[in-house]
Amino acid sequence: MATPHETLTIDGREVKISNPDKVYFPAIGQTKLDIARYFVAVAEGALRGCYNRPMVLKRWVDGIDGEPFYQKRAPQNRPAWLKTVMITFPSGRTAEEAVICHAADLVWMANLGCIDLNPWPVRSDDVDRPDELRVDLDPTPEADFAMVREVALAVREVLTENGLTGFPKTSGSRGIHINVRIERSWGFTDVRMAALALAREVERRWPRIATSKWWKEERHGVFIDYNQNARDRTVASAYSIRAMPDGRVSCPIMWEEVGEVNPADFTMLTVPSRFAERGDAAKGIDEAVGSLEGLLELSKRQASEGQEDAPYPPHFPKAEGEPRRVQPSRKKKS
């Protein structure tokens, strides 16, 4: 018996949705076909966040109640129009990754079980120089969302002082992301150092609520995850659906909304109408390209004051100048 499917035609490209009635979000009854249609509705905004970028495929093939897996290599069985590019991991290994350029690409991903979009911060024509700095505000268990809002506004202040424009969005979970378009003049190491400098400056000014400490045992309040700017790290991009029972969305918002925003207001059921009525809050992001020179100067000042580099994630090779990758409590015991 043939597997049921439905074909969607988007801008002249046909995408077959297999098992269209498969339920992905049981609490709200949303199916794989509903996910595909959602991405068609918000395609303009979603593509603004991931256009011409290598994409890690995070596949929820059993819906959100199952376990996802990451597929970094583009599948062999893919549409003829789908673009790919070769990227290099920190280990030195390489892979050919899918590059997202069309609304049909988003629907193709939805058919693979991708509900959130995980693009690299680079474009396919230069995969070694990011054009985006990403600020990921990750609250510790004791922090509430009011604290996240406060840190987001603090980040905006430091960015503005350094000639950069941030575009906030809800993470779709407990945090806020702030994306910053930058000139493609620096590699991953410099972009990460700029992000670390930003995190430390926010922490210096607002020590009660913000932290740049990598080790969880040292954190409090809201962690500013500078390591999301290291090579091969990705963050759910704009209009991603997250694996929450209510189908919550990582939704771009205006700075005027940050002070009162409630992440639960943005779901795959509500965001399409918001998008149709108000457009994309991140619409101007591609025109707001800034320089990292200010943050890199700040990094140099911090280094002259004795602040060394901070740890990379565990699976990364040891970096030049990186301190010992040992938890502080273990370091004290040794």
C-alpha cells in the first residue's frame, strides 16, 4: 500500500509531504502538513534569518514526544534545486551541508521532521567569516523571564555604545536571542572574542543579574552564552518552532516589546496572523551591518586588565590562550 502524501507547490517547486497527517504536537493537534503550511506563511521572515546559510538538520521524525537527531550532511536524496556547500568543523573534518534559499527548502525540511531551523552564522559564498554575531541569553534555573528582559535591554545598551544594532527575538523557550549583522571581516575566533567581551561588559555593569561564566557551578541570573559564536555552533533562527507542547515559536520582536513580552504569546497558531498583520520585526536587519572593532578593542582592554580567554565547549580542540578546561571545584580539589 502506498504511503499517503500531499504535494505542495511553492514558487513553482513541488515538495511532497509524506505522512501529512502525522501528529507532531499532540497537545494542539498540529501535524506535519500543518508545520509545512506554517513555514509557507512565514517564509519571508524565516528566510531572512537563514537565507543562503549552511543548515544543520535537526530532525524530530517521531514528533516532539520523540528524540531528535542532528544530520549535518545533506541527504543524498534531495531536490535538484537544493543548494549545498562544503563546510569545515573544528576537528578539521568536512561535510556538504544543505543551504536554504527558497520557501520550498523550508517545506522540504519540514517533511524531514525539522521544526526548528539551525543555520550557521555564515553565507555559502564565505563559510569562514561570519556575518552575524549571536547573543544567546540563557536563564539559570532560578532566574525568571523578567530578568531575561532586563539583561536583553542591557545588551542593547552595550551594543549601541559599540556601534552595533541588535534585533531581538524570543528563543521559543525561556530565553531571548539578539542577532547582530556584522561586516564579513573577521573569522570565528574574533567573533567569539567580541561576544565574550560583550558578555563580560554586561556582567560588569549588571553583576546581580548577568553572568559570562562558562561553568554552571559559577553561574547565576542570566548566562550570556558567548560560545554560541564558536565555529559549528548554531542557534534556532527566526520563526523556528520549538519542541514545546504549545508549538511555541522563536519570534522576532521590536525593542519596544521586550519590556513586557510573554514568550507564550508566540506559537505556530498565532504567529502567522501576527506576521500577516504586522510584518517581520527583523525586516531591517540586513541593512544594519556594523563593525566589530569596538568590541574587539573592549576585548583588548579586558585582556590588559588580566582577563584571559574563557573555555570553549568540551568537544572543541584546545585553543591557543584558552585556560585549563577544568571545573573550578575540581581545580580547587587538585
